Amino acid sequence: MSVILTEAEAKALLEKVIKLSQADECVVNLQGEIRGNIRYARNEVSTSGNLTNKNLVVQSAFGKKVGVATIDEFDDTSLEKVVRRSEELARLAPENPEHMSVLEPQQYGKSNGYFESTARVTPEVRAEAVAKSLELAGQDNLTSAGFLENRAGFSALMNSKGLFAYYPSTGVNFSLTVRTDDGTGSGYVIRGYNDFSKLDTVSASRIAVQKARGSVGAKALEPGKYTVILEPTAASVLLENLYYDLDARSADEGRSSFSKPGGKTRLGEKIVDERVTIYSDPSHPELPASPWSGEGLPQSRVSWIEKGVVKNLAYSRYWAQQKGVKPVPFPGNMIMEGGSASLDEMIKSTKKGILVTKLWYIRQVDPQTLLLTGLTRDGTFYIEDGQIKHPVKNFRFNESPIIMLNNVEALGKPERVVSTESNQSYMVPPMKIREFTFSSLSDAV
Amino acid sequence: MGIGGMMMLPVLGHATSPESFLDSAMDVAVKKRLADAALNAAKSKGATYTDVRIGRYLNQYVITREDKVQNIVNTESYGVGVRVIADGCWGFAAIVDAKSEKDTAKAAEEAVAIAKANARLMKSPVILAPQKGFGEVSWKAPIKRNAFEVPIQEKVDLLLGVNDAAMKNGANYVNSLLFMVNEQKYFASTDGSYIDQDIHRMWPIFAVTCIDPKTGKFETRQSLSAPVGMGYDYLQVNPADKVTGITTRYNKGYDMLEDVVAAAQQAKEKLSAKSVEAGKYDLVLDPSHLWLTIHESVGHPLELDRVLGYEANFAGTSFATLDKLKSGNFNYGSPEVTLFADKTQEGSLGAVGWDDEGVKTKRWDLVKDGTLVNYQAIRDQVHILGENESHGCCYADSWSSVQFQRMPNVSLAPGRTPLSVQEMIKDVKKGIYIIGDGSFSIDQQRYNFQFGGQLYYEIKDGEITGMLKDVAYQSNTQEFWNSCVKVCDEKDYRLGGSFFDGKGQPEQVSAVSHGSSTTRFNGVNVINTARKI
């Protein structure tokens, strides 16, 4: 049997598994994927590989006693074995009062995340894409290190009430760090698409080369509060920490940045600048995502923050029932709206500021205020009178994305970026922020 | 790049019922046959070196909050990974559920095809340090009680008891988790090794939250346990494993129930603790905290692949460049500082008999009496150091991941002069005593870092005067280790560690321990982290 099943093949297999169930309820998830990658450093390839993976997850429930078992073999005996194992585990488990009965069949929207151009990529195609990057990024006095990975896969779901869901997807990510041989300059670029044909390793590599050369001879500025322009790659790693915190239950329980004293939450409250609007939408053409959540809830367009006001928090099915509201699953993508200005236009309109290419090693310092720390990396520049004047030494920052989004000066045109912390893709605008807090200097290049 | 989230669970793997974990592992003779098929197939396609890893990876999680068991998960993952050198270039391929010779041969052929496709992007061929074959050998972690054989009910009872104790002692919320790992790994190579290993790890953790209803402020306190290379015996309470003081800390046995009672009381105490005044302090760092600072500021910068630039696009490079080693006098720390690598330490996360490229494990010095003396290196790197024997620290987190240089246990040697924690604190005029690990971040060349903890106590004129909050310290690696003035003796030596050290593309995790005794650092910059939103 192949690794990537068609919708009809997946449905037939899942029906066969469900028929074996003797539990009160049964949910079966099926996934398969093929991945290929090439990694290079010191201007030559280092490690690379291919991987195939496929697995079946069976959850059985007797009342509120639940067991999960999975398997990666697909003959009849193995299918019978995995169903019996999950039932056996369910009998061993204590009752979970929070367990919810399986969903009725649902209707899902369309989302096109699968591209043949990506599924057809071979080791030779990857090597060629990297060779083109190396021609540029491995030239005079530059050392490059990069990574290209493509993936094709599917996920499917069926339960004992007849719910069925299927979603095929593909993806390619390419990232590159170019350093000057003397170690005084470093530049970075990252690109992610569902469609491999959109990937241009040459134009991407050109950006990393330019940043590497431009960052040589960095001058030290005193730490303190500065106006910054965060490129979308830099902004995404701060924003995603805000996204992770959009959980209604933690907010209701009084232990998140969306909590307020007395068991209240910030739902419905304006928490950031009115130019900030953030939503999720699985059918977004540039950032398609699965139209269903892991347990089969439909993913539709959800407004999370609209004109600065918190419009929605994520409610699990259990918590939604407790609170008498509709469940809202955690989204599969996130889109932050912006304006129409390009990054260059934003630089031109800046009297004094710092341009940040990338932020690194982001960690939460205080969950109450969402205070984060981390450092700038691979291209940090001083802007004066609308022009990049010179590179600056890297800073450590201590800043909260909530405070940051209250200090918005301008938002540019959103673009698809890949988080360098989580590898998730987002739509994020470049953003100009005043009073961004840099707390110390770093000698790192 | 660094340690991942402490409560993060790997998504790879397949769940099975507890009973299935008692199935005997695949017969060694079968593994040898599968491995030989891959070795032969790769050779016939032109590989000059091949290794095969056949892996069965088992995890179990028992996850609870307050009075509820949220989930019991058993995962199992089986497959084969084949690595080759062909045309002077590495190639790797992995196949799930590869149980026939045809499957393993196919993986070998794919790996050779990848190596050949990429060889044109090589400037010079891979140089592999020679390695003698060990024949058919095995290694088993010296566990006393296999966690996978402990009934689910016993684990559930422990965690619900822990949660109940937290709630009775003032917690508003408590999450607790038992995380158990068993790696059954078989390695074969064209050097003539057939190595069968059975590795066990264990991590009991909790987080307690207390909320002030009037102000809406909340504080947490996480467990002071360490992840260990042990079985369920780590949860065997033994008074000899307890270190008493301002709060009890633990060595080779963990009293989860006792720790959670203290945690609930301390989380509450934190709500009204004094907010720290920013400035310079002498820091007294407990091993439950210092392990992470060692990990980030010593373990990572001394990985040779970073030093050479192989991690430049992800985990970063290193300030500790080759010229600093070659100088023979690079002052990494004060003369009190000796840091060593060790893949043999019993009960540690990194302990194995052989690494994932068939090299016998050992102990070696990285920083000796303050001076940089070595790195961590594997077979395709040691020639750069002028050595011809790998250090034995190659690892892959799954059959599906390619093995590469990973951090061994890296530890601070205890002080040679007898010194207790109490005696150390007695000499501190203005200081902070930090227990437990918290927030952490370091730059990509490992100069500038910032760390928080779980518990902060103010020291004034040799006495602990009370609890502080909103504390984080910032420093520079070389400056910090040169500010080390005293290390307590071996009686205080304990291990900390993590299951989730992240590195590589595609990213892999690795489990690693770091030992130390309580250590004093003078004049470190402390910031106040309180903000208003």
C-alpha cells in the first residue's frame, strides 16, 4: 500500500477499522507523509535524507473511560490488534469527567494545500535548487549554511457516528544563513510555500548575501527604548506567543495574560492598538490550512483580535459546554492584517530607528504580562532620516507582544513567513513599533 | 537551538496498551539479518561505509490536573534508518515498519542515491575516523524497576495524591505528569559492530499555580525533580537522597509528594514576595538551577559542529573558536572551573555503552582549571582537532533521524576543598540564592544570556532574609565563569537535565544531564522583570 492515500482509499481503510470496534464509541485518525531534505554548511552539502511515515490512531471509549492505541502496520491482523488494544486500555483507564462524546458528521469548507509540484520533488531537484543558492551565497569571502525540506502527506479522520474528514497537503521550507568569512557579518532569509514552484532560491539567497555584507562593521548603541521596524520574520516569533495564549480556559482560570481579577477575562476588551486585526481562515489562498481540527470540528474564518479588541478565545468542546458557548478550536493558521506600505517605504518614513531582520531564542519571562526575552540576529541596522546608516551590534530585548502592539507606529503589507522558533507559517506585516525595550548588548554576530 | 518547552510531548510515535510494552523486543538474530541486508545492498550500490539503526522507541505519559487524569498515552515507533557514504558524501534514508530484508535494502539503496545526487555539492570527501568493530555486543541501562512494568493504577494514584496534596496546601491549580522513555536500539556497521542497547529514562514533573483573587496576580512553582536515566526507582523515597535547607532538594531519589507540598506553600509565598531591586548581586546557584546555565553556556558553545559552522543556519555558531583552543591559554573561567563531558555517568540521561555510530563512550575534560582544553566531536570531525578517535557523542532521536554530534553530559566538577552550602552563604554580603530552572535565553554564539529560576532568596550579610520575585540575571559566558569564586564539595553534587535539547535541521531532540554542586558567582547583573499591561 502506498504511503499517501487518496480520499477514497483512506475512507475505505477507515470504514474497515471502524467496523472492528466493539466500544461504545470509536475515533480513528490516519496519516501518511513523505519528506525529503538537503542540508548544507561551509558551502557544501552536509546531511540529507528521505523519510516515509504512516500511522493509524484508534481511540475507543466505554462511557467516559478512554484508551488510545496506534500502529504502523496495515494488514488485517494488525488492524484488529490495534482496535482491541485501544479497547483494553480504555477499560484500564479511570473515568475522565471531561471526556466528550464523538462528533456528529460535519460540513467542511474547501482549502487547497496540496500541490503536485511539491509532491514530485526528487533529490536531484533539491540538489539543483541548493546548487543555485550556493553559486551566489558561496562566492567571495562568504560562507553559507542552509536547509531545504519538502513534504507531501495527508490526514484523515472517521468516527463511529459516521464523521469523515480528509485533507492532503504539501509544503516546502527553505532557509539560509550567509556569514562573511571573517565572522563579522551575517544575513538570513527564510521562505515557506505549499507550492514548490513558488520557491526561488536565487532571489532569496540574494537577500541573505546582502544582509551579510551589509552587517559588517556593526557599531554598538546603548541599550534602551528604541523605535524598531520588525521585518515579518522577526515579528512572527513574538506574535505567535500571543497566539498560544488565546485559550479561554486559562483566561477564565485566572492564569493567562487574557485574565483579569475576579475570574474575568479580556474578551471583548481593547487590548492593543486599533490598527491590529488578527484572524484565522483555512481557505486563505496564500496560507491554506486544514478545514477541520484534530477531533473533526470545522475550521472556519475566526476573528481573534479586531481593531484592537479581543473578539474570540479558543474553547475546547468541554470548556465550551461548561461556559454555554460554541466550541472554537485552536486555528490552523493566523493572519495579521496590515497596510499597503512596503518595508522600504517604512524605512524611508523613519527618522530614527532600528531595522530588525530576525529575533532569536525567544522565551517567556512572565506569563502574566507575556514578557518575552530574546536577541536580534543576522542583520540589525540603524536608520536615520529614512536611510539605513550602519549596522549595529545585536541586542537582547525584554518586551511583551501586548505592550508592543500598543506601541504601533505603522504596519506594512503582510507576507507569508515561517517562524524561526516553531517552523509554523503565518501572514505577518512588517511593523514599526516605538519604545521597544532592548536591555543589553550581545557580542554575537 | 536550546531546550524546548518542559511540558512539550513528542508527536512522533504510536500508542499501544501497557501490556504490549511487555512484548519481548525483536530477536537480535532477526535484527542482524535485516541489518546485513542493508549493509550488503549499500555496498553493491557503491557505498564505501554504511551503518544501520533498527529502533523501537517506547514512551508512556500519564497526564493529570487536580482530581482528573487527562490522558494516558503509550506510544511506540519502529523503523530502520540507513546512513551511507557514497562518492565521498553522506546519504540517509529511513523506512517505517521495515521488517523484511527487502525493506532495509530499499532504504540502503535510497540512501546511496541521495549521497550520489548530492556529491556534486561536496568540496572534499567526508573523512571518517577509523573505528574498530566490536562484534556482537550489548548494553542495558542499570535500572532497578522498569517503569513500563509498573501498573497504570500505581502511577495514577501517585499523581492524584500529589495533586491532592497541592490543593490542600493552597494551590489553585496543579498539573502533573509522568514521562517514561525506553529506547531499544540496534546498530550495525561495515566496521563489524552489531550493538544492541536498552536505554531507560524517567521524568516526574508538576506545576503548581496560586492566584491572588484581589489583584489577579498569579505565581507558579514547578517541581525540583530532574529527568534521569533511571527506571521507576527514581520515585523510591530515600532520606539519603534529600538535601535539606531553605527547601528540600533531591539527588538520586525524588519525593514528589513532599516537593509538591513545599511548592504550593512557596507559590503562595511568591505572591507577596518582595520585587527585586535591579543591580549587581553575588549569586549562589543550586544544581537544580545551574545545570541549565552549564548547558547553554558551556555544553553548546563547545560542540564542534557549531564551532565549525554546521549549525550556522539554525542553532548558531560559537564564540569558542578553534584558535582559542589552539592558543592553549583561553581563559574560559576562573581556576575553580573544571568542566567535563561524560557519556558513562550512571543515572544520567546521556549514559550509553556505545554512541549511535558505534563508538565506545567515555569521559573527557572540556575546561580544565579554567582553561579551554577540548570540544565534543564525532567520527567525521575529530580529524579537524588532529585526533584520530571519536569522542563517542553521536546521537539520533529516532530511527527516522540521521545521527549527528549531540551534547554528552557536561558537568562542573565539585570543589576540591570541603565546603557546604551553609558555609558558602555565610560569606555572602549582598546576594541571591536561586533554586530551580526558569526562563532561559542565550545568543547564537553563546555570549549573552539571561536566566530566571523557580525560587529566589535574598542574602544579606551571610543570612537568608526572605523570598524575592521578578528576578532574572544577565551575563556574558566568559565573564560569568570567570566570576565563579567557590564550588561546594562533592557531597552537594547533583544532576539536572532535560529531555528536550533541540538542534539540527530537521530538528531533533536529545536528553542530556548536567551535574554540579552549589556554586557562587560574584557581581552578576540582576534585572527586574515586572511589567504592567
